[in-house]
Amino acid sequence: MFDALVDFDRAVRDGYDPRRFRVEYDSGDHLHPSDRGFARMGEVFDLDALRGGAPARL
């Protein structure tokens, strides 16, 4: 069960052609993000989403 999701596609896609990466986020193969693309994906990810509200029980 998930409480949140991250839309990485929205973060790196081309606004004029949403089927493609923005040029600065494309590694060149049009399939994988570049280093800048991965950095952008990291910027939109909220680390607080990984923290649960209740302490873990073992």
C-alpha cells in the first residue's frame, strides 16, 4: 500500500512533446534520463514521504 507517488515523467518531459524528455534531461538515447534528468527527479522527490507517522514495531 502506498501513501504517495512521484510523477517523474512530469518532472522531465518536454512540454511541447510530452512523449519526449526535455533536451537537457535526455541522455541521448531518448529512453534514459541524463545526469541532469536524474538530478531533476531527485529535486521533485519529497524525502518526508518516506518517513512514517508511527514508529516501527519489530
